[in-house]
Amino acid sequence: MSARTESLLQPRPTPLKGFVALSVAAHIVFPVLLTIIGWLIAPPKVALDPQPIKASLVRLGKKRDEKLLPRKEEPPPPPPAAEKTAPAVTPAPPDKAVAIPSKDAKADPKKDAAKEPAKDAKKSLFDAFNKTGRPTPDEPEGDPDGDKDGDSSKQEGERYFGLLSAVVKRNYDVSDTIPEGERRTLRATVVIKLGVTGELVDVELSKGSGNELFDAAVVGAVKKAAPFGPPPAHLRDSLKKNGVALVFSP
Amino acid sequence: MKTPLRLAALLVVTAVPALAQQPVIEISGANFRPMPLALPVPLAQDDGAKGATAEFDAALQFDLQACGLFQVLDRKSYLSDSKEGVTASTITFQNWLNVGAESLVKTQLSKDGENLRGDLRLFNVNAGREELKVSEAVPLKDARRLAHKLANAVYKHFTKETGPFESRIAFVRKSASGKDVYVADWDGKNASAVSNGNINVLPAVAPDRSVAFTSYKRGKPELFIGRGGAEATLLVSNGRMVSGVDFSPDGKRIAYSVADGENAEIWVANADGSGGTKVTDTKYFLNSSPSWSPDGKKLAFVSNRAGSPQVYVMNADGSDVKRLTFQGNYNQTPAWSPRGDLIAFTARDERNAFDLFTVEVATGKIKRLTQDAKNNEEPSFSPNGRLILFTSTRGGSKSLYVMTFEGNNQVALPLDKGDFTTPDWGS
């Protein structure tokens, strides 16, 4: 070999073009492949901005005819009070003083009833008319499949959240002095965490409304409503770790 | 290389809980409750003011209690001395906190020449600070008006809206000789008769405070108007039965009903009764009780064109008629809220009780305001739309009551015994 042919300056075949072409092809093909694979095996999307759950608990009762005028929504009756046992006391001596009948004193209703049989008959007749078509107190209006703790005329969402919502709502008292115009825009978020027995582990006003009275009222509503009922097994961990966000609006 | 890998792993681990879905529950339908407010007896600073104290006090108490914003606390529960000072430094706020007050209103009255002067201070009890100080003067005999002025100042402080306490209402009171129309302060006090004998009903207060009404004094019903205490004069008469007038919010037009045989139609005319035009045309049906929308472009009215009396709305020229109520089979006396969003009306429910409801103009959604309190009828909105004046038989005879537009805080006006009907709330 001559010295001329071995010169480093002599042009020689190079693989650079091939590498560049391969690199360009790889840069095009790989993203396309990754996108296709991503589409094929993509997990369900995580909602970073979750939609609010509308949860309401329908009350147990008879369905109301939609053509009738609405009745006022009323909270469920309070649970029956535990029977109080009267403390044993020494009976007081009988009062011997005779009461002097006053001018305004009401007459004995029994005597009145005896005097006015006609009025009574009329009253009972009216009562009979009044009862026509009226549900008895034992038949509240709601849904035959409803819940005894329900407070709404329709059922939506997870039952436990409906119950939670109903209990908080019962304590959701806000001062009437908040101006009407301001009420439309008020919105506050409270995040609560619950223990396994439904006790309030943590409560935090995560987003205030800008109105002190309203913010205090929504936090107060949660605190007054606690403790809640024990969460169902499938919600227990989530409610303890992540909690639930309650978004209040008037 | 190990440290960056550990860092990346840590970031992934901490990001997972953040991405975990947190349930979000929306809660609305707050129970708006009146603010607990303490209102001690006014302090009279001189003998001249002493005589006016009781009347002033009664009017101020009623205003603040009946407007629905406040729960005026029982004076028997107050712990502070009645002669406690009226400045923040002289007030023991803990005593007011202990009785549950969130606000405290202190008033002082004094004679100022021929005038009665009233000074009012409003305190935030929690913060222990004065939030409002206002002073007004009126002729000595107008102690109630002074109370209304000061109550308006408190109302405006909280709501940023003009209070209703200096507005006027009209109503009908049954008398031995028939029924007469009266105009009075918002609480029914300071009433004066607009009509004089015979049967006079369905008053409407114009923006200039004149009062139009339906009168049977000449046999058939006709419209009359009373201005500034002068004897009422004829407004509309056309040989048929004219009744149920309502003024447009600008006071330039009136709407009323004209009945002829089995048919009644709505008419619109100028406020002086001229230029009457029939705006409904439904042979054999009844159209009555017109009520103007706050922008003066529409009318709410009652019609039985679909078989039963229901509330309808239409343009003021009679075009674009829409039925608004579909629940109940006897809906009447619509009153359009000055805010425009609601129409209050009377309905007979399935128990044959008359009760008050509102219907949302935009959606037709009906809300019940009264329930299980005998018969409640004839609603009329306050000028700011926050209160509704109505009649109720819950106390025996028909009397006047007010409540909030949501049906809360139903309070009787402090009227003498009597039979009161068809109230109308003016400006």
C-alpha cells in the first residue's frame, strides 16, 4: 500500500447517513407506536376535576300525585324520646286551699261538650270531610322504597352520601342577613374525614366563600351534624384517608 | 444514579394519593335563619321624648322582627342593666353574648325643638364593635315614622337594599255599611280611608301613592282612584263590569278586567283610564287578576281557558300567551315579584285549603309558602320583593300577615279586630 492511499484525508465511505436516517425513522415510528399502544392499553382516565355527586335520600312513604300542588318539605320526625322514669318523690301534702274561680277562667271542657252536642256533631262531620283524601300521619309522602331518614322526594346517588347530605342539611343554618345578591355567588368547600364508626376525624374549610358568616355556618353545620353513621365497608378506607368534599351553596 | 431514581419513585408514590378520587357532594338549601338581635328599651333623654318612647319602641320592634332578617330576643332574658350606656366602651358585650345576641341595637330619643330626634347604634356583639350610627329627626307626633326610618337604616346596613318600612299598603276593611279601602303604613298603622261607604274592593297602590280600586257605589263595578286624601274620582267605566286594576311599575299604564256575561277579558289603558285596549280575546272564558312584570313588558293573569283557573303570562299587548301553572286545579290572584323571578299566587289544594305558592317564571317550578294554617290568600310583594303581604284566617277572622318570599317568619300585622281583605303593597 502506498502512502498516498493510506492518507487520512482521503475520502472514505461513512455510515453517518444511515444512522441519521435510522434515527429520524425511529423518532417518527416510536412515538406513533407508543401512541397506538397507549390507546390500546390505556387505563380509565383519572378525573382531576371530579363531578359532584348529587346525593339525596328519598323518604319512606306514599308517592305523591305529580298533578297535585307540592307540600312543604319537612324534616323526618325526631326519633322517639326514651321513656323517662319519674324520680321517686315524696308526695306533697294535698293543697287544702280552695281556688277562687276567676272571671277569665275557662269552663270545664267536659261540661261544655255536654252542653253543645250539636256543635260536636257538626265538628265530627267536618272532620270526616277533612280526612277525605288526606294521608294519615302514619302515611307520610315519599316513596314506598324510601328511607325512614330520607328528607327528599327523589333518590339519587350512593345511599351513604345521601344520608350524610341529609344530616348535614338538617343543621345547615345560615344567617338571613346575608344579602340576596351575595347569596347567588356563595360557594364554600369543606373536606371532612370520617372514622370507621362515622366519627369526624378531620374537618377543614378547603375553599372559603369570602363571606365570614357563611363560612362559619357551613363548618358549624358539619360539626353539629357529627357523628355520622358508620360508613359502609367499601367507603371506609377512602373516607378515612381521602375524606369527602362537601360543596355548600345556599 | 441511585439518588435520582429514589427521588422519582418518591414523587410517584406521593402523587398517587393526590390523584385518588375524592367524592364531592353538593349541599344546597340552607336554612336561612334570622340573626339573633338584642333591642333594649330606647333611652329617653328628656321629658319631651318620654311620651313618644312606647310608640317608637313598638314600631321599631315590629319592623325588625317582621322583616324576617332578625330574631329580636326576649327582653326578659337580657342580663345587662337597662341603663347601660350606648357607646362600645360602656357596653358589657359578654352579657349580650351570653343571651345569644349576635347584634345589638341601642336607641336614644330626645326632643329637638318641635322635632323628635332618634339616634341608633348597631353593634357587632362578637367583635365588640360599633358597626352603624345613624340619627334622624321627625315632627314630634311621628314617632312611628322615626322608628321606620331607623329600621330602614339597619335593614340597608345588612342587605344593601332599601327597606320596606316607609312604604304604604292598601287593603279593604269590612264595615257596618259595606267595605272600604284604606291606605296605611306597611304595618297597617296610620290608616286612612280612601273610599266612603258602599262596597269597595281590590285596591292597587300607584307609584305616586294614589290608590285605585273597584267600587260598586253606582251599581256595576267600576274603577275609582283616590289621590292625596281627596274624594275618589271615577277612573274607568264602560258600561260593563270593570274590576281588578293594577298599575304598571312606571305608573303610566293600568291593566284591569272587563266582564260581560260569561266572558271576562284583560284590558290595558293609560293611567288616567284613557285609551283602553282589550288584550285577551277568549270567547266564553274568564281572564282576570292582571299583575304587571317589573319591567312593564308582561302581564300575569288568571284564565280558565284550559278548563280550570290557572296562572298565565303574556306580553302586555296580549301576544305570546303561556300557561305557567299545571299543578292544582284552582290557582288565582297572581302577584309578580318586583325582582321578576317569581309570581306568588293562591291555590286550593287537594284538602280544599287555600294556600300561597310561588312559581318560578323561568322554569314553572312551584314552591309552597303556607301550609296547615287555615286559609291563606291574596299575596302582594313588598317593593323590594323580600316580603309578601297576605290574608289569613288562622287567627279567626280574615286578617293581614307578612312573611318572607320563601314563606318564613309569618307574622300578623298589629291591627285591631276586623275583617281585612285584598291587600296591595305599594312603594
